Amino acid sequence: MAQSVVKKYQAFSDFYPFYLSQHQNSTCRRLHFVGSSLIIFMLAYVLISSTWTMLWTLPLLGYGFAWFGHFFFEKNRPATFTYPWYSFLGDWVMYKDILFGKIKF
């Protein structure tokens, strides 16, 4: 019986190449980017309008778009389930890399 081995990353710099390998589909990356952009806009709206009850939408926007991309386009399991903190950081680093043209949108 084969057992899957989960690699334990000790540093984000070791994890990020793996994270990128899980985001090779351009539609998945675009959905991540859209979800992260919506988080920024919603957070700005909440802070400006003091509509604190809208904070619940932040994880829905971020994870909703990202997981849709993984399940229907990338066809893999989101790294969030195994590496929640590193995946959170990876999403924002990938966002920055897309924004500045380091990664193709």
C-alpha cells in the first residue's frame, strides 16, 4: 500500500516554488488575483465606511475565487489545506509578482 509523504517546509522560501507549481494554470492565477484584489477593495470599503459587519466577506472573496480556480481549472487540491499560513503568504507574494509582471497574468 502506497503512502503519500507530505513534505514539511521549514521556510517560506522553500515553500514558494512548490506554491507556484500548484498555480500553473493561467485562469487559476487570474482567479487568485481577482479574489485578492476584491479583498483589498472590500477591506478599504469596510475601513472607510466602518461597515464592520462586511468583514465576513473577506475570506469568502479570497478563498472562493482561489478554490474555484483550483477545483475547476488547476484541478488540484489547494495548498491551504496542508500549509495554511505559507499559502496565505504565497497568495500575496504571487499577487505582487503578477502585479509587477514577474509572473504572467
